[in-house]
Amino acid sequence: MSGAPAPAPPRAENGILYVGPEPDEQLERVRARWRSARGEVLGEGLLRIDLSSSPRGSCPGYNDVELLAELSRRGPGVAFGFFCDGVGRAEGVRVFEAGRRIDARHVEWDRPPVPDPIAWPIASLALSLGLSVERLTRVERPPRPALPVAVEALLAGARPEDDALRRRALDLLGSLDLPEASAALARALESDDWIDRYHAARAYARRRRGQGSDGLPRLEEIGADPDESVREALLEGIQELIPEVDFQDTALQEQIDRAVSHGLEDEDEDVRAAAARARALREELLG
């Protein structure tokens, strides 16, 4: 005997995510304006307000900017207005803090240029709050390419099974200025797979990402990796990092100098050559 069919997902969803104190009072403020509002606590200090039953076409979660400003001002907190429309094939997010709009993102899935799905507004919002996209919307979104999904898995602490895809995702993390990206690369540097460590080492070193602070490894620590290819990848990443380093960032310069110094004494010829190139670039750009 089969059970009852699962309810169909909504064709459109809109609402507000409020991050801050007094969530019950904030929900009542929304209900005073939109009687159909329903609240759901997603975590400590994180309230999701569903406004999908509001009059068709009004989309107050995204369009009621006066309400978003009021919520963020009275909290004080951050109010995210969002919508996802499976029929209109579009989604958007507005961000308000201290009564002011500080960000707004909108994408129409069928109109080029469409950004990589990891940058779509709701996926980006979910990532920033440590949630899955499905916690915010049950609207069916277009199929997502495997690479962004692999990147999100690494950011969430998982390990994609496909080797080639995982390593491409590690490379891509080197371009993301997110604390979660730094943490994901630091985890990959502990992998038993030297090829994963190779990709993680270069990606970790190539951008300023707080190396050596908040539990993140220092650059010279990676230079002690038992595999020479990983050590060489580190120094190649440092060559990409050096042009970004501020003259006043002496702490990062110290890490670079220690890693390069170790590399110049490495037993492997290729590692020594990479260290020499890094030293020459450091002297040219940083003195």
C-alpha cells in the first residue's frame, strides 16, 4: 500500500531572513504588515519569515524595502529579503543593516550572462549563513554544474568523491576570498592524498587569507610537506601571492621569507628553483 504522495514544491517562494536579537518581536512587526507571515527558527539568532502566501506579485520579502530597513534598524541586526520563482526563473536577495541597504543581487536563470550557480543570490546567502539552499527555498532551481556543487561540498567540510573534480574545486577555492575557503584548503592540506595537498598548497598560498592566524597553517609549515611536488606548489603559489602583499604586512612577509629560505635549502632541484624565482620576485616587488 503506497503512502500519500509528497506535496509538490512551491512554484515561488519569498521571505525574510533576520539575523539578530528579539526574533519574536521582529516576527510580530512583520505580521503587523503582512498577516500571512510565518516564522521558523533556523538557528540561534536566525529567523526565517515565510511570506509566500502574500498577495501574488507583491513579493514583500524582496520588495518591501521599508520593512527590511525597519527590521535591521530596530534589531539591530541584518535583514535579508529574498525570493525564488520557479515559473519566472529568477531569484534575488537584498541585504539591509542598520537601516540601510548594503547589497542587492538578482539573477534571471534564462538570460545571459548567467553567473556561476555558486554565485546565485540564494546559494551565496545560504553559504554565508552556513545553511543549505534547501533550508531557504524549496523551489526547484535549474540543474547545477558539478564543479560549483563540489566547491560547496568542500566549503561545508565534505570531500567530493571524484578525484579530478575535487582537485579542480580546490584550485577554484584559491580564488575565493572567504574564511570558509581558507578553512577548506587547510583541511585539504592534511589529506593523505599528496595530489590533493599539491592543489591545496598552491591555492592556499596564492592569496592573502590570514595564513598563520585563527588556526590556519603558516606558509613555512607547508614547506615541510614530505612530498617535493607539494613543496614546489607552495612556492609557486607564493609567487602569485607576492604582488598582493602590502609593504606594511611584515607578518606575512616573514612567513614568505621563511618558506623561501627553506625552499632554497631543499634537497629537490625543482623546489630550489621555485624558491629562487620567489626570492627574486620578492626582492623586486617588496625590497
